[in-house]
Amino acid sequence: MKKKFTLAIASPCSENFNKMIPNATGSFCNSCAKNVIDLSKKSNAEVAKFIAETKDTNICARLRAAQLDHEFEHHQTSGINKLKYAAVAASLLLASNVSGQEKTSVKTEIVSPKPGKHLMGKVAYHHNVREELLITVKGKLLDATTNKPFARKNYPNLELRINDSENTYRINAKTGEFSIAVKVLKSSKSLIVTITGDDYYLSKEIPFAIESVKNNILVQDIIVGEGELTKIMIAGGLGINYK
């Protein structure tokens, strides 16, 4: 069963997330002595999974404002359904064993039909395969205005993710260089690039052609225009509105 929900933060927190104590899941806030879970860098699927696993728990979280407008969904299988499926499977197995024991051998007579006309040739069929390829994307993240890497002082800790890969890559602050392993479909015409850095976020689509991949390496600079990297983050007590 699919469950759909949206996220809400009724009372945004005014504390500076970057001055909190970092930990494995986010940062610890000394002001309210609570752990703030950082969901801002997670994909939609990862957020849905996290919420499903931590339901009915008071959560203080940090989000991108855009995540508040998104409708999430996750698949939920109830324990009752699992028991039903197990009972049905057991019944079918028992029935098949009983019927197998009751069967007696029956003599059969095979009648071969007279030879008829046969057609020979190639069998035509459609073979739709979504071929996936593991490639390495290399390049530089550059400011469209200066054609140089983003200033570390203004845009600290920039990280890159491509498509729904679990891998993220910390952009070289001096050179803007990156190198990240990505799974792509050979039929893909674009890549989804996600850039995060402290309070900054950007998700954009860039063109992709499999012909540009040489020896499983794609050389591709990512040019970001002024204003594309937006500072849109929000933190506070997390509310979950189920549809």
C-alpha cells in the first residue's frame, strides 16, 4: 500500500545550523539540547524511507524549503497482509502435497498428427532492454559570471550528486574540480545534477549523450548561473501530514 504525505515546520528555528555541533545525522543544538536531523541533502526516496522508519517520533529537522512543497510517498505492507499471504501460501502448499499423494498413474496414448505444412524463417520480436552503464563524470563546477570556481568564503562545502546516486562528491574549493561515479541509462538524454553547500541548494538538468562517454568517462563541466544557487533552508520541529 502506498502512503502519501507532505512535511511541515510550523515554527521555524532561528538558531544558526552551521554553528551547531556536527554529527552523523545532522547537528546537535545546544540551545534546545536536541539533535537536528539534516534531510536537506537527501533524495526524495531517502526522505520517504526515513519518515517511514521514524514515524510517531518527535523530530527536529533541517529541510530545503522546496521539500515542504513536495508530496512524498512510500510503500507500506501491513503485518495483517503478510500473515494472509503466508497463510495462503501454506494452504496452497498443503493442497498441492495432498493432491500429489492422491494421484495415480494414468496410461496415456499419444496420437501423432499427420505432418502438415511448415513455414521457416526468422522470428521477429521486440527486445526492450534498459541498459545501464556505470560511468565516471569528471569536470569543474564553474560560476557562469566569472567562468571560475565559486568562492569558498561565500559558498563553503559545496557537494555534488548526479541522478539518484547515493554517492556525493566534495567539490575542490580551489579548482572547482570533481569526479563522481554515476549509473546512467544508455538511452538517457539528460542528467539531474544536485549541488548542496551548507545552506545552499541547486537541482538542474543538463544534457547527456552516451556518445560523449569515452572509456566509461564523461568529461563535463557544470556551469551555474547567478542566482541558481539559492540559500533556502529551514529548520524546526517536523510535522507530517498524511494524505
